[in-house]
Amino acid sequence: MTPQGEGLRDRRRRETRLEIHRAALRLARKHGFDKITVDMISAESGVSPRTFFNYFPNKEAALLLGPTELPSALAAEFVAAGTASPREVLADVTRLLLREMADNSPERATMHDVFALAQTHPPIHAALLARIEGFQKSLADAVAQRMGQRPEDEMPSLIAALALTAVRTGLERWSREVPQSAENDSPIPYVERAMELLRTLSAD
Amino acid sequence: MTPQGEGLRDRRRRETRLEIHRAALRLARKHGFDKITVDMISAESGVSPRTFFNYFPNKEAALLLGPTELPSALAAEFVAAGTASPREVLADVTRLLLREMADNSPERATMHDVFALAQTHPPIHAALLARIEGFQKSLADAVAQRMGQRPEDEMPSLIAALALTAVRTGLERWSREVPQSAENDSPIPYVERAMELLRTLSAD
DNA sequence: CGCAAAGTTTGCAGAGCATGCAAGAATTGC
DNA sequence: GCAATTCTTGCATGCTCTGCAAACTTTGCG
């Protein structure tokens, strides 16, 4: 998780970014996103307001820390698996996403909070949707590459959209259902259930 | 389209709203969304900047005029069709949406422009996604009601999401493919194609 | 018609968001 | 240890959006 060859400068930058993110999330949980300001977040995280905008393009972005694209290592591995039928590819994509979520357990509490906040705060919801959409696009690119199609062809987009719809539906339910994010509390069963229902809807 | 029992006041309100919307779209097409201001839109549409915000909550919203929910008449009709299997309901939803799009031909040029602008302007894209999400939620509610399920159950959400994914994919391709919105140029074949591919993906 | 109630427009003030710029501080590589 | 690079910060500025109150318009009713 912590890159090896990084110097002091890189480490500090990563830490500052995380610090701002955590401060934003803490304050948003406490007061509600619409009641906090960039000044408050900056003060809470010990940087100047101007510096806040060196790390995040806007207030919403500070809440959304995760990757905005499919990590290229995973993408490469996925593409290398070779051509397959659309249905097989879809099944592979869902497996890929589930595995990725299983690995990223530390981020779970954050994901829970962000999804919960999004339910009640339209600007966060919009930002979250845009973020997911970007991820979906990079996923669709990987799918297209694996299927030997062009990125603008519909099938890869549809496959990526289906898979992420299941993920999103599962995460939304999880964040609604489970009020406090306890230890060892995983969204994965929820996502699996959504994927299962999607399969039912397809091939019953 | 033009309600009968509306007085002068209502008519003016509707006209002003449309006027602002058209001004916003015209300017956004011409200069790009990030280059225009609320002051410019207000001037172009002949109202004060303050009045702009009486009609729209923010700059993005002025571009998105359409309904934010499934019209209640359609919802009622849909629900009345009675219980059916998930797959049948999904097929019905896609039919419903296609019919609705066929009827709304006047809005096509606008839809084309908005989708095209969204491709290049992240804030519009986010606003559009949020709008679609809201529509999807109301659609899911209708589906839930028809299937005798609760709104927070997953199946209705998944059905609504699938149908709107097809619509969205079709519209995106349409707006990318067809640069100028000519007369008699319809997105419907594109949406139908996306729906067809989705079926292929399910039951092949 | 005429008048009171309700709704609409506008200006003004003010808080907050976001960006460019330049000066100063810290880190890096040599 | 020094020059180059990168990061932080303050300042100035423009834009977004809201609350409030005054002026104006429409409406409904006597």
C-alpha cells in the first residue's frame, strides 16, 4: 500500500491528502455536508484554505478518495485472460470487482460513510455518480480491449454498466441497512445478492 | 402540452422558464458551459440574475428542462397492468420508455445538445447523471408497486437501472454519432439497439 | 370596478467557492 | 552546501447562490 521508492516529499503529500480527506469526512458526518466550509476543513486538517485546492478540485472531491479508474495492473490481468463470450466476460468482471472489494477492506468504513452521506446530500450524490461513471468508463475500456472491440462499441459499456449497477445497488442497500459500520461488517454479501438477482433477471 | 386552466401568471412562468432554458442552451452551445455566467444567461433571457435563481437552483439545472420523474399518468397506467414476472416487467418498462421517447419528439434537439455538452463538460455530466438517477428512482417505485414489492427491495431498482442503462447508452451513442441534430433524426434506433444487445447479453 | 391577498421580480448585502499569481519555505539531487 | 524544483500560503478577484425587503403584477371577490 505504501510505495517503497517514495521520498519525504511524496510521503508528505500522500499524508496531507489523506489528512484533508479524513477531516472533511469527520466534519461532514458531524455537521452535515452543507453546514461545513472549505475553511473549516482546512483548519481541521492544519493547512491553509488555498492548499486545500491544491489537493482537491472542489469540496465534494475531498470526500471521495478512492481510485477514479480501474487500477492498470488489474486491467492488464483482465485483458490478458483472452477473448470470451459477452456473458463470460460479464461473469469475469463481476468476479474481478468482488475480489477487488474483498482486498480493499480498509476502505470499507469510508465507503459506508460516503454512500450514506450521498443518500441525504444531493451534491455528494452527484459527485459520487460521476466518480462511478468514470470508473465504469475505464472498466468498459478494459472490457472492449479484451473482447477486441472498439471503446465506443455498446457491448463493453453495457457489460461494465451492468456489473457496476450490481455493485452500486448492493452498496446502497448496505449503507442504508447497516447504520453504523461495525468491525468485520462487509458489503460483499449485499453486492453478491444484487449480482445474483441480476442473473435471475437474465437467465431464468 | 399547454394546460387549459392556467391563468396569465402560470403561462408567464412557464414561458420565462423556457426562455431562460433556451438562452442557457444557446450560450452554452456557442461559448461552452464553463465560459458563460448566470449574468450572461439572465441578460440573454431578459430577466435579472436574481430571478434566474427563482427558476433554477443552479447553473447546470437551467440546461436540463425535462421531467425529473416518471409522469404520474404513465406510472399509474404501468402499475395497473398488474403483476408479472421480473423479465416481463423489464420488457414492459423498456416498451414504456421507448413509447415515451417517441411521443416526446420535440425535445429531441434539446436532448441531443445536452448529451453532447455533457460529454465535454464534467459539471453538466454530473448534473445529467443525477437527473437520470432521480428519474430511475421514480421508475423503480412504479416497478415496485406493480410487482408488489417494497421500494427498497433490489429487484425493482435493478429493473429500472437496466432499462435506463439501455436508454442512456443509446442516447450517448446517438449524440456522439450524429453531430448535428437534423430534422427527423431520432435516437430511438440507437436505444432499441442497446436494448437488443442487453437482451443478447441476458438470454443467449 | 376597485381593493385586498397572493405571488413575482428585482436589488442589495453577504457568505462561500474556486483560480491565478507571486513570494517565501521546504526538499531534492548533485 | 547550493541550485533547481516543488509546495505552501496570502492576496486579489470573479462567480455562485441565499436571505431579505421593497416594488410591482395578477387574481379573486365583493
